[in-house]
Amino acid sequence: MHQGVRQLAGWVLRTGLERSFLKHALAVALFIGLASSAQAAIISVNFVGGQSGTTAADTTKGGALVTGTAGSVPAADWNNELSSQQTTAIPILDSTGIAAALMAYTASNNWAATGTAPGGGTNADLMSGYLDNFQGGSITVTTLGAAYTSGGYKVIVYQNADSAGSFGYTVADNAGHTVTAYGQQTGTTGGANYPLAGGTNGFVGSTSTNPAGPGSAANFVTLNGLTGSNFTITGLTGTTGDGRARINGFQIVSAPEPTTVSLLAIGGVGLLARRRRA
């Protein structure tokens, strides 16, 4: 009699624990599934450039199209902009090929780090042509949607030029945020700022606010904490080398990035394990 009661009680307790565990396991599985399917919203723009010295692109003199996956945050469907001036706003696509914003920009002329594009349509071509003398230019992006504004986003600006010096960029959005960062090209030969040793896929970033640059080579700057539906990028003169801003391209990346979401999922598994042991 007593043994039967004990067995019944044990079955009830065990079943209750298993049901509790199953409930939490299903919740975490759902969380991980959502996390794995979540992706950062990304818009990527490449300025084709080329050593034409005019507003026109020239792919026979260092100008290059990005046709594959590229960027310090790897993304596809880059918008390739040929002219150094686009005064009427045009649609730009996100990494899934869907129109996600409007953009207008102006710079004095196109140029390139060297006279010959690397080829391949990925990172090396991104870091070839650029908008020259951009310290007098601007890029305005408008009508960003909730995929960017609800959780915030960052802007990544790339620079690899034909001479050494520090360079800076400021982003100001219509939500009251203004962010500035400086990078630096230390190599004196054309194209020396990509690839950089010690970086991921040749990229090394900076968030330095020093006009002299971070003190070591950095081929992109990251401008964090933006939430506005509109923003403007302006180039700033650095205080080392020739100090010119020369923008190869930029990315708009929503928060959190996919790696961040994956870490949250791992945290959920750890929480479940602790509850199971308790």
C-alpha cells in the first residue's frame, strides 16, 4: 500500500517536472528559431569611381562595381552609383533587393585608389573607386522605415585612397543625433588602406573622435546610435597627411546584428539549463 502510494507520488512529481521542462524547452526552441531567422536590415552603397577626374565613373581606370557579397558586415545587393553627383533623390535597395530608402549626394569628382580595379566584385572592388574631395560633399538618405528606426542603426563609412592621412565623417539624423568618427590611412601608396593586417576580411574600423585619426590604420569608421528616418553624411578634413575625405561606400545596419541575436539565443539555452538543475 505504502509502496504503491510512493510510486504514484513519484510518477506525479516526475511527470510534473517533465511537463515543466518540456514547456520551457519549447519556449526556448521557439526563441532560437526566431533568433536564427532574424536578420539585420542592411543597405549598402558603393561609389564606383575611377580616375576620370570628372563626375563620370570609369571602370577602365580603377572604378569598380560590387556584384557579390562585400563589407565589414557582409551583405549582398549593393547599390552601385556611377556619377559623383546625384541631386535628385533615387531609391536604394536593401540586401534582399527591396527598395528601402531614398538617397541624394554630391561630390566634386570621382577617383580611385589605383588605376586598375582588382576585379571579383567583392571587398577589393568596394575599396577601389570613390567620391573624391568629399570634405566638401554630402550624402542624404531619407524615408528609412521601422526596420531601422525602431531599434536604431549604425552607419559604416569606408575609405581607401591614393595617399595617406586621417579622414573624418559626421552623420546627423532628424531625431537629434550627431555622431563623428575619424579613420586613418598610414600607407603612402595608392590602395594601401585595404586590405589591412589584423582585421576581418581586411577591414579595421575606428570610432575615434580625434581629427588626427586613431593612430593606426583604419579603413572604415562606425557611427552608432542613430534612430532618425532621415540622415546626412558629411566629410571632414583630418589633421594628418593630406586629410581629405574620400568615400568608397557606406552601409546602414540595423540593430541588433545577426550575431547579437544568436548570442541572445545561447543565453536562453543557459537559462533553461539553470532552471532544469533547480
